[in-house]
Amino acid sequence: MAYIEIDNLQVVLELATGPLAVVKGVSLAVEKGEIFGIVGESGSGKTMTCTTLLGLTPNVARVSAETLSVGEHNLLDKNWAAVRGREVAMIFQDPASALNPVFTIGAQIDAVLRRHTELNKKARRARLLELLEQVGLPDPLRTAASYPHQISGGMQQRALIAMALSAGANTLIADEPTTALDVTVQAQILALLKSLRDQLGLTILFVSHDLAVISQVCDKVAVMLHGEIVETGPADAVLKSPDHPYTRALLDASPKPGSRGTVLPTVAAQMVLHGGSHA
Amino acid sequence: MPELLSVSQVYKSFLISDGMFRKRQLDVLRDINVIIEEGEAIGLVGESGSGKTTLARIIMGMIPADSGEVLFDGLDLTALSKAGRRERRRDMAIVYQNPFVSLNPRLSVLDLVAEPIRAHERMSRAALKQRVTGLLADVGLEESYLNRRIGAMSGGQAQRVAIARALALKPKLIVLDEPTSALDVSVQAQVLNLLANLRATHGYTYLLITHNLDVVRHMADRVLVMSQGEIVEHGATDAILDSPQHPYTQALVAATPKSPSS
């Protein structure tokens, strides 16, 4: 049995206008220590799929699955207190809005440690500094005393990764973790995620719309379209020689060296949901 | 091609507050020199805080430079009278990253696109509507969009409205500030094709600000690389991106994930 097992996952939103199926029979198996990419455009259901692992789907969502488990935890039991933070943690696209602006970085991570561990004040302080060092923050003491606006976006995302790991999570869901960052900072965060996987054996679900980023960090990838997985396999194979026309179309639509002066092939209309936005 | 814009020796600094009473001078632009010829597409790349957007705002005449000269079509915008500056402003337009932030959600598409025309020209309502319909056709939107609001549109459609609005007065220079960063790749492809097509048919001049090197390579003839308020490298796009000379450009190129299919 794989570490993350999703079998026939369905998510239906009960809207005033009627039910809307947003995840339609998704099945995934992610091994421990794997970085597994989920790629797709806005509205393809990639984020909704991930939030079912934390019980963070919106109130109007009805979730069902044959199997939904992470490690020892059967998520269909909905024992979220044992899962959230302790087994599965999540980081988001925009670190500035994920942090609370009125508390220091140290206070925000300490809040997680107080909630999830039995450590006393002194031990929590030691653990806090250890975590900040682990995510590559150069001056842990100073960062711990800083407010979010006093540190850069890259440092904020590192702090959030430290927070995500603070309660001992083995699984990290990274939802577009570098989309809001500059490319050089993006490269650093991607390297950090890989090294944490190597050091701690983290299992990472990496959600992105950026095929180039996915190909750089992921071992395996699933391509989502309209709430379904249309193609899955080793990242190299899927992105170098895709089988499904949608994956091919996504690759062709990206500008690349030599494409100037040519018309970029656009994804066929029936494959595009409603051409949404990431902002 | 005649020179459309010439920026020479422009400096800009801001006073930023450093604690309650202390102020610190932050040099945002240092000795910036740029020449843009008519019909060119120039890329301006650099990271957050490198000064790209401040430079664009100075070029548009939204904020003054501390020193140096900005000549648009041979005229110094800051030296003109208010009315003269207003007249020049119709020759430049800007498209921002996120149409849902830059466009007023309460206005109809008709009013959004008509607003710059109303500010500069007098025409009947029927003529105005006809002109807006034509502009929407240019960006690939049907007439049925006239009375819609952007809240009910996708990111790609809303960005088309922003482009139609920028084209409304047939400007000589269009500043594109991260025009596709908020869009999906399939939609980005459509918007890039649209921009390339408009340039081919109408001869627009673009200043394309972006951090995406693939987009710059696709769109721009020449590229300027900014780092910490200075232009560290400039030249033909392919030459710069294939063999970057400045360490910053080298770092930028090295950090950009390679497209898996190339």
C-alpha cells in the first residue's frame, strides 16, 4: 500500500445553482519520500484534491472515496486533529498572506508547538531555532524576532515551511509554493524542498500550473483536466513525451527559445475550462 | 526607425521610513539610459524591487525623476503645461498584471473601454459604442461583451478588455507590466498571440516588463536587464539570454526552470 492512497475520489459542491462535480474519480498512489506533482490549469481540481487530505474542503463540498489514506491514517474517519499538522501540513502560494502580520515569526511557530507538542517553554525555544536553521534561515534568532513584513518573500516561505514541519508532519502539500516568488528565490525554495525530502524523508505533493517547475522537482506527475487525471507517470516521461493531447497542448502553448515570430498553439477550446486566473 | 522614447541619466530615490522618526534614502534608479525606437518591442527584466515598475511610471509621466531627462517623441513631459502633458498622455497606455485589480469592477466593458476616449475626445454615444465594438473585435471579444462586467469573466477575457482599453486612443507606446503572469499557460498563449498580432498589424511599440524570460524571448527584439536600480546588461534578446555576460543575468538565466519540451 502506497503512503498516500487516493482511490476514486469524488468532490461535489452543493451550490445554490445545483450540484457541481469538481473532482471526478481521482485515484493516486504516492510512495513515501516521493515528490509527486499535480499539474493543471485553474479550475482543474488540483487544489480541491489536495485539500481533501486535510479536511479543508469548503462547507458546501461533499467528499467521497473508496480509499483516502495517508500513512496510518484513514482520512475517511475524519479524525482531523490527529492528521492536521502532525501528519499532513500545507504551504500556500502567497507567504505574505499566509502569515499573521501582527505576530513575530517566532510567536507564530511557537503557537503551533504549544498546540501540538508537550514541550516546555525552553525546549520549544530550542526546537524553534532548530526548525528555522533547518529551512536555511541564516540568522534564526533574528528571524524569530522579526515580523513578516521585515523579511523577504523567500524568507517568509521558508518560515512557513518551518511552521509546516514544526508539529512533525511527514507529508507536505505545497500548493503553488513558488508562484509568487522571483525565479532566483524560486530556485532556492525548490532546492530546499528537495533537500528536506532527502534529509527527513518527507513526502511532498507539489501542485503547480508551471510545467517547467514540475519537471525540475518532481519524481512523478499527474496531469489534471476538468476534475480528472488524464495522464500520470514519471515526470520525465510524461513531460518529455506526453501521451495525452492535453499535456502535449500545454507544453506547446508555453513560449520557448525559437518561438518568437511564430503563433503559439493554443489549447483546443473543448479542453479549456474557462481560462481562469491564478491571482 | 525614428526614436520614440529617450531616457537619459535618470535617477530616482525615495525616502522611506525606518522607524518612527528616522528616514532613509533608498536609491531606486541609478543612471538609467534607454532608447526605444518606433515599432520596437523591448523587454525589461529584473526581480522584484529592481526598479522596473518605477522606471515605467517615470516613462509614463506618473511620477517625476529626481534628475535626468525623459523625452517622449522629442518632448520632455515634465516641462510641458498640464494641458500639453495631457495631450501627450494619449500616446501612451499601460496594461497591468491583474485586470481584476486594475479595472473598475462596477463599470461595464463599454464604459471601461470608452473611458479614455471620453477623456480626450467628444463624440456621440452611438459613435463611441461603434468604436468600442471595433476595439473589442481587435482583441477577439464579441459585441455581446459590451454590457458585461469583468467580475463575470475569466482572467483571459478580462485581460483582453484591459488591452482594448489600452488601445482605445491608438497610443504610440504601450507599456505591458507583467501582462500574462496571472494567467494560465493556455490563456497566456492566446494573449501573447494577440499582442504579437496587434503589433504586426498596427505597428505598436511595446515596453514589456516581466520576470519571465521565456515570455521576453518570445516577444521582445531587445532586452534590458535591471538589477538594484541599474541596467546591468542590454542588447538583442537571443544574444543576451544565450550568452549572458553580467553575473546577475547569468544567475537569472540559470535559475529559470527549463521548459521540459525544449
